[in-house]
Amino acid sequence: MNNTPEIKDGDQCKVIGGTHKGKSGTATDLNLSKTGHLTITVVQKDGVRFKTLAKNVVVVKII
């Protein structure tokens, strides 16, 4: 049971938990791990990339 909105490749997101809490960027490279957890790679504006669990991010709507 996951109450986070469905994240898609290219969505802007903000990390709300885990090691990278407070960082934000564009979600890429969505992958379902062997244990069944969705992982994503987040690319920041400066080009720095990091991996995190999808449960630790929220989608940011750009207006």
C-alpha cells in the first residue's frame, strides 16, 4: 500500500527522506529492484546524479 503519486520518467521531484533529503531534480532511470522496491536516479540541475528509493520522493508540480 503506497500513497505516493505515481512518478514517471522526467518528473520534477524533491527528496523528503533518506540520505539525500532536501535535494531535488529530475527523475530518470526508474527500476524495480529484486526486492520489489522502486528505485530512481535523480539528476540535479548541476548534473550531479544520485539513486534513491521512490518512496523517499514527492513529485513537484511546476506551475
